[in-house]
Amino acid sequence: EILLTQSPGTLSLSPGERATLSCRASQSVAGSYLAWYQQIPGQAPRLLIYGASSRATGIPDRFSGSGSGTDFTLTISRLEPEDFAVYYCQQYGTSPMYTFGQGTKLDIK
Amino acid sequence: QVQLVESGGGVAQPGRSLRLSCAASGFTFSSYGMHWVRQAPGKGLEWVAVTWYDGSSKYYADSVRGRFTISRDDSKNTLSLQMNSLRDEDTAVYYCARGGGVYCTGGSCYSLDYWGQGTLVTVSS
């Protein structure tokens, strides 16, 4: 079973700043199999990034994904007020077939 | 536009059953894999089950295998989750989500691109 560990647990930043969120896998993950989601409290998750680095439909270009192997990163270049939310990485594997990281909460400083 | 609307949540006693439904619209339902994902109160996301676009394969999380059954009715554009032998730890908001399509390529095959708003299941005596 591949475990995903996200860090930090909470990130406190101000609008306009750059956010860097990490997702580390316990075993190597193919880049195609890694995705990122945003969840605003009280709302359903929203797909941001698939295939480690491809933006989903309608996602602003301030969001970018990178990484390979066991280390993946979600970067938000300049934080907007609506970006303060919880972010999850997700990978496709074997058993279990899909797993999520525990999440990183992005707080307004 | 793509819409997924869950229903069927509510309160159930431990050991009892509940059936969730997800009504899909705005896309060719029969061409996409479909998932259930849950979120316990105040916790993170947990993947529950997936059915392939043609229903040929179904996979489950270890925590629900043997108790939950995912199914689809392409004639009604509906995804279902039959939940039997419910436990306290099954209490969660259950989301249905769209997976990879029959013509997906690369990473789009392995992500969940549209989600419903969820339905709350509470297991309590």
C-alpha cells in the first residue's frame, strides 16, 4: 500500500504570497497517477491538477504542479482570498486502488 | 454542464443497510468510470469504490469490501452504493465523482474530475 504524506499540516500565509505544498509517497508513483484537489469548507472537492502537472479545466494558471517519483509539489504563485482551503493529493495504485493524503490546510495569516 | 446529485443519506442503526444514489447529467454517463468517496466529520477524504465505464470491473477499499456494493444503471444515468452491515465508522459525507472516460489519456484516466455535493450518512444507535 502506498501512503501519501502531505506537509505542512497547516500553512499560514497572506494574500499575494507564494504557497508551496508537498506530497510525499512511501513508494515511487508514476507521474500520470498523481492529482491535487482543493476543498473549501462545506463544499465538495475540486480537481486542480492531474497527471502531476496538468491543470484541470477552468483552473487559473497561478496553480501549478510538479514532481516525480516520491516527491510532488503544488505551488500557488500568488494567493488570492478564495485560495484559502484544504488541499489533498491523490494517487492511483493497486490495493487500495486510490488513496488520498491527509491534507494541508492553507490559512490566512 | 456536468451535474452529479447524491441522495439516500440519513440515519441508520449499526448493522442495518442504506442505499445511496447519484443522478448524473450533462455528459455521456456510460462512457465514464464512477467513484464513491467519503469524508468522516472533520476528517480527510477516503476513497470507497469505483466501477469502470462498462461496469466490467469494480474495486473497493479494504474498509468496505464485502459490505458495500457499487453499481450503475446506464439507462437511468444513475450510480448506486448499497451499504450493508453499517458500522459507526461509516458515518461520513458520501460523494460520487466522475473518473476516467473510455477515451481518457494519461493522467486524466486516474483523477476524479467532477464531484457531487455529497449526502450525509450517520450510523448511530
